[in-house]
Amino acid sequence: MLPIYKLTINDNDDTGVDYNAFVDTPAHLKAFIAFNESMPYKFKEEQRIVTGVMMSANTLIYRNSPDIGEHQVFFDAETIKQIVLKFFKNSFGNNVNKMHNENDKVKQTTMFESYFIDSKRGINAPIEFEKQNLQDGTWIASYKVEDDKLWSEVKSGKFQGFSVEGIFDRIQVNLKTNNKQKM
């Protein structure tokens, strides 16, 4: 079993999320949706809206780094909320690039909606995300994409989701497993 780390941030240092990337395969494996006339909400394509999971609460993400090798990481709901608050305090909502390439920044893309799934308050993910097993604390956002090239790439399927960029602290955790088997 690979080591598992909870990723955290500190409000008083450089940790946190500072960019969001449109990517071909998001690490959390939760694809976004580009609303069009075929969607139940009947958004028209010319609205150029894409909605997706920014951070999926309690989802294990595979990583392989030079310092600790293969491992898995996750964000809990409380940490995601802390990250999002710091993200908006620093006015990073429109920091967007493609494939985590700092030389491929996108300017005409605006985050206009951001929320957490919170079943206690009746805030759920769009029905299109129903099969993605999203938990309370998951961060979902929508972008208005006015960049013609990026919108064309979203429609073609080149980009499938969002992937946040940032600096995080790691805390190793031991998850309890149930080794008992029913006979």
C-alpha cells in the first residue's frame, strides 16, 4: 500500500492554490461539463460556460515525487474551504493556464461561480456530476470562456477538467482498513 498524505496549507505563508489549469486528464479524475443545448439546463453554446470540479474532497490522488517516491494525497473538506478562502483573498480567481504551463496563460476566461457541495444546506453538484461520487466539501466552479482557441479546445475534448496548482504541506496519515473477511 502506498503512503498517504493529507495536503494542508497555512494562512501565513506561501502555501495554497494560485492557478487553475485546463487539463486533458485532471488528477482527481472528475471531468467537467461544457453546457450546451443538449444539457438539461438548456444553456446555449454561445454562452461558453464550463463547469467542473476544482478540488474533490477526500479523493485519493496518485503522485510520484523525487523526495518521497510513489504516494497518494488527498484534501479534506476543511482544508479545501481554507484553500478557497485564501485563493479569493489573493484575487487568484482568473489565474488560468493550459496543462500547468506557465507560458500558456489564458486571459479571456473568468471564474464567475464557485461553491462547495454541502448536503446539509441543500447545495448539490449539477446532476451531470451524479456518477462522480462527489462528497461534501468538494469545490465546484464555472468559467465564462471568451478565449476562442480555449473554447474550441474545450468543445473538441482536448481539455477534460480542471487541475489546481499550488504549494501544500504534507501530513502522513494512516488509514484504518478492515482486514476481516466474511465467510
